[in-house]
Amino acid sequence: MDKALVKLAPSILAADFAHLGAQVADAEQAGADRIHVDVMDGHFVPNLSMGAPIVQSLRRVTRLPVETHLMVSDPDAFLEEFAEAGADLLLVHWEGNNNLHRTVHRVKTLGKRVGVVINPATPAAVLEEILQDVAQVLVMTVNPGFGHQHFIHTTLPKIRRVRQMIEEIKPGCDLEVDGGIDAATAPLVAGAGANVLVAGSAIFGDSDGVAAAMNRLRAAIDDDAT
Ligand code: DX5
Ligand code: ZN
């Protein structure tokens, strides 16, 4: 993966919600490529987070694409709401969806980009038939539900496999990773073929501020020789 092409998607799950607009503005100014919004329903994952009104508010304060990671049991019930709120890309999980093809095409019908997400224990092979229909694959590098978890290193060979599948089946499809991405793990995932990196606590949890944190991540990716 060309290091210069690696994109950063700050996850607002780790932001200070009392100053969300300012935090997102900081990220945008520091060169963020997108804003990642984690939606959790307390059922698909054991945590609650935020819904479409947050996307609607963000839409008014940033020009960056907003991607919505739907960690919910029935994504179809929310697609329209998030599309109307102004999300640019909707990320839906493979797990628990018996009709993924239908969900993916519903997103497309709404005029939005669509991505499929796989959890750490889910093999890359499940993507084979759906890959040609999506703009992005998100490989979870932690189990979804919480920020600030440890990166699961056994996901690295899978990232490599997904990169291979993308080159064979859908060149141009984005390969994103999410969970435990920091200055130590960013070069590993970029080296394995990821071109979009989600980072929450490594960006919004850094005591030196958002810009310094993003520069550190970019430097770690650029310096890496792999
Ligand atoms: C986890 C979420 C992630 C989370 C990542 O379920 O999908 O987007 O915000 O947080 P960090 O970067 O702190 O691991
Ligand atoms: Zn996420």
C-alpha cells in the first residue's frame, strides 16, 4: 500500500461530546480524511452510543465525508434515517445479517456508499460474493463495542487476504481497519494493505491534542519501511 495514500478516519467515540464540533474541526484542520461515527444499540454489541441526530449535527459543521459504522441488530430499520441525516457511507456488519445483499442494495438505492464489516473471528472468505457490490470493506481489529481496546494481531493475515481479494475482484475498493490503531499498530495494518485507518483514543485521547496525535500517526506510517 502506498503510504501517502493511507487515509485517517478519526472515530468520535473517543471525543469530548461536550465539545464535539470543536474536536471535529480540529481533526478536519489536521487533515482528517473522514469522520467515523460508531452507532451501538446495546444489543448487537453490549454498549450504547449515538444515533442519527449526531450525524445531522456533524453534517452542519464539517465538509468531510461522514461514515457511519452500524453496530445494530437491524441495520435496515435505520438506513433511511442515517442517509437523510447526511451520512456519506454506511458500514453494515456481515454478522447477524441473513440478507446482506439486500441491505447493501438498499443503501445503494438511497444513493449512499456502502461498506461491509467483518469481526475478528469472521473469515475473509465471507466477502467473496459481496465484494463486487461494495465500495469498502472494514476489517475489525478489535471486537466491536468499545473504544480503547488492544489491537488483535491475528487479524493481520486476514487484512492481507482481503487486500488480495480486493485486487482480484474489486480494485479501488477501500480496505479500512478499526480498533486499537495507534502509532505502533498503524504501520502494521498499512503494511498489510489497509488504506483507511480508524482511530479513536489515539487521536481524541492524546493529551498533546488532535493535531499532534494525527501527525504522530502519519509519521509512524510514513517512517515504516515495510
Ligand atoms: C469499536 C469502534 C471503534 C472505536 C475504536 O467498536 O468500532 O470505531 O471507536 O476506538 P479505538 O481507536 O480507541 O480502539
Ligand atoms: Zn467503528
